[in-house]
Amino acid sequence: MTSDVLGTSAALITGASSGIGEATARRLAACGAAVALVARRKDRLDELAAEIASVGGRAVAIEADITDQEQADSAVQQAIEEFGALDIVVNNAGVMLLGPAVDAPTEEWERMISINLNGLLYVTKAALPHLLDAAENGNRRVADLVNISSVAGRVARVGSGVYNMTKHGVGAFSESLRQEVTRRHVRVSLIEPGATATELSSHLRDEVRAAQLERFEGMERMTADDIAEAIDFVVTRPRHVAINEVLIRPTEQDN
């Protein structure tokens, strides 16, 4: 382990089986946090948990589909049972299904709403009592809820309408909740990445994926660890400092 700055912390990370979630789990574990890894792909979670354990960290793999409220509730409860408390939650799970609204398959819209909005809400609702308790009684005396949005939560683009809607919604909910709980020392932070090399684009229909590849052709995109580093920074600030919002783009991305 490289640091013990979060040595008293327990974190839950959704979408931890790949990309930003996986990178964040490694970073927070390297800071000493115990990490609950939540996703549907249990085999990948088991591998990551074993990797973290092999270098002296503590991790538990929790298989869950957070679009189901009972499973989201259960995931949070399993983390509490394993670690005894929870003072960091990273709502990272999400999906990006782009394309024109005309003739769009509405099951793609439903999937984005289910994961990007409902899943985030279910996990947040289940975790909030524990975050509030940790902020009042835990060793850090502060707790962190980090919601992963996107530059799409700032800038609407053609062919991205429903994805834009979900990410704008994440931003609106985050700001409202921040105002509600910040005086109780639960910090609500919004991370808005631009183009990042993850599996997110692999879910796109072929013709949409081709357009995305063309848009970012030749651009040096960010890595998942670039975003994990920002999350690490947010949750390791002193108790009196809250980083409310981080918009982070590749240097070459202009919109």
C-alpha cells in the first residue's frame, strides 16, 4: 500500500468491474480505504478484490444490478456488514447509448434512465443514513458522495439527447442534495469527464460507434486513472474543504 490517508475509511464503488470504477477502487485502496466493489460481473470483481488483497488492501466483491432497488439496498447493506461503516460512495455505474432520437430504439433510453439515474438514486438513498452517521461519528468526521456525470451533463449535442438528459439530471440532483446535507459534513461532489478511453463506447450500435471514433480520431483521450486521480483528490481534502464540481477534459477536446 502506498498511503494510509484513508486508512479509517470504507468506500463503496459502483461499476467497479472496469474503467473508472476499477481505477478508482485501486486508488482508494492504495490510500488505505477498504473498498466494496459493486457491479454485475462478479468474475471481474473477484479478480480485482484478489489483486487489492495481494498488496495488503481490503476489498469485498458484491454482485448487484443497481437498477433493482432491492439489489442496490442489499449491496449497501453487505458493505456495512463487511466494514461496519461507510464514509465514501462513488456512483460510477453508467451507460452511454448515443444516436439520433428519430427512430431510436427506446429500450436504449430506458436502459440509460435505469442505470444513470435510477441506479444512482437507489444507491444514494440506501447509503445516505450511513454517510450521515459517518460524518457525525466516524474518525474522519466527514463523508463523501461522488457522482460521476460527464461533459454531456454540461453541453448538449445532437445525437446525445437522452444521455444528456440523464447526466444533466445527475448534476441537478447532486447540487440539490449538496445543499441539503453539506452542513452535516456530507460532501456531494460531481465529476464530469470528457473523452476517456473506457468500455463505455463499446455498448454503442456499430454505426454510432463509427461516428464516435471519427469524432475523436487522433485525439489523446484521458485514461480511467486520470479520472480516478481526480476522485482521489476530492475525497482526501481536509474536512473544511469541499470540491463540489470537477469538469475534466482531454487538452485537445474543444466541446
